[in-house]
Amino acid sequence: MPPTMNRILVTGASGQIGTELLKVLRHKHGGANVLATDIQPLANAEIRESGPFETLNVTQAARLDELIAKYRIDTVYHLAAILSASGEKNPQLAWDVNINGTYNVLEAARRLGLLRVYIPSSIAAFGPETPRDRTPQETVLRPKTMYGLTKVAGELLADYYVAHFGVDVRGSRFPGIISHETLPGGGTTDYAVAIFYEAVKNGRYTCFLGPDSCLPMMYMPDCLKSVLDLMEADFGRLKHHADFNLAAMSFTPAELAAEIRRHLPGFQIDYQPDFRQAIADSWPRSIDDSAARKEWGWTPDYDLAGMAKDMLAVLSARHAAGKLGI
Ligand code: VAH
């Protein structure tokens, strides 16, 4: 039986995935056993009051070590990162946070004997030389963004810490994640979140990607399921560590707009591609996730229709209550 994980630290807890991962981890392990950390405070009062929070800049190794000791941490979910679009605006910051932050977490795991570490990668690890349809698990990794290259480095560093130090580290290459609790910050796939808020509030959206920009996407409940399932998997069965391809759905902005119009018939979209178009054009259109399905039983629950219906139901109700908050 794998050792139980019950003293947890989440980095990037105020972010899009961190916020919701914190909720499920606190539900599973008890609020007091899950320490939330970030450089920004938690926005949601209910989450803020459900357990401990500490300010942490993951580039500061001594502070990370101090919190691991103070809270007797045995497991780290490392979500802190500068995403693709923000990374192109400040590549030096993206390198520092994404590389040194990941190094600090893996070093803490080695030196302090942590039980397990989760470090997500991204489809941003792929580049224009990578086959773009049903992108294989093993393939060319020559990303053209700073974010993407830091994700490739993180995958390789994780493999090194598994092979040389026996650190138990796991992670998946997330596609664009769609959710309704915390707005994402600085991503290229963020249009697929903003469009829902704008559709509910204003009935229209100006998209920063062109209509035919097909990208792999995933609804947040599936993202969270993938994290919990991979962290519970038998490490001895895993041939991969922090680089599992994951897939759930792929769609274009035009296809997403058509799905929204099934619920909001008057919804209108126009397209004004910006610098993020070149990033999206360097990423896959669809992913082969057979390794994750084989090694730890991955299967998604949400497709485009199911995700859109749920997103619009939640955001429409929030808007009707005057709490859409954008
Ligand atoms: C981004 N949402 O857009 C992130 C993600 C696959 C994209 O890594 O940068």
C-alpha cells in the first residue's frame, strides 16, 4: 500500500486550477491538512476560511523549506507558474518562476523526503515541428514559447529526480482548462473561459484567436479528476512521470460559439487575432492520451456539449444573482 498523503502544500493556490484543486483536496483530506500558498491572497472568502494560507514566492527555496517544516508537509501540488501569453511578455520572470520554482520543489522533495509531488506540464511543451493531430506521447518537443520550454525542462527535471533520487513525482500535459470559479491569467486558451462570461453578460465576445484555431481543451472537473487519479495511481505501474498526454475534447472558437448559440441564440462573436494566435498555431489540434489511459485508467467525463451546458447554467445563475463579478 502506498503511504497515505495527508499533510499537503499547494503552490499557486490562488490560480485557476489551484483554487479548485484546493477545494477538492481540503474536502478529501480536511481543511487543516492542506496549506494554500501563493503570492496573491485567495479571492474566495469561503475557500480562504476553509484552511491555512501562507504567502510563498516559489523562487524562494528557504521560505518553501520553512513552510514544509512548519506544517509538517509530506506532499506538494506545484501549480505556481507564469503561463504562455504572460511568459512572452516577461520571459525572464517566466524562466525564474517556472524553472527555479520547480527546481526548488523537487529539491525540497529530495532533501526533506516528501512522499509525493504533483507538477503539471502542458500541451505548450509541443511546438510547430510536433505532429499536430493525435500528438503522440513520445514526440518532438521544440516549443517556441518560454512557457513551453520551461515545461519541457520541468518534465525532464522530474524524470531526473525520479531516476537519480527516487522522488515520487507525477504530472500531466494539461490542455486548455475551462472553469467558472477563478478567471485564468495570462494563457492563450483563456478565450474559452472569457467567452462564457461575455456571452452571459453582454451576448457578444471579441475573440483574440481566429475562428478556425483548433485547440485541445478540458473542463475543470476532468482536470481535477486527472490530478487525484494520477496521484493515487500505483507508482510502480507508471512508465511516465510528469509528462502524461491528456485529452478530453478539441474545438475551434467558431465551434464553441455555435455550441453557445444553442443555448443563447442571439450570441455574436467577432475575431481580432493578436500575438496569441502565433502561440496557438504552434500547439497541437488533438492529443493521443493512450499512455495515461493504459498506465492509470484516464477517461474524461465532459465533451464540448456537456461542458458548455454546465458553464452556461452556472454563470447564468450567478449573473441573475448579480454576482458574475467581471
Ligand atoms: C496557457 N492555459 O494558455 C495555459 C495552458 C495549454 C495552455 O498551458 O498558457
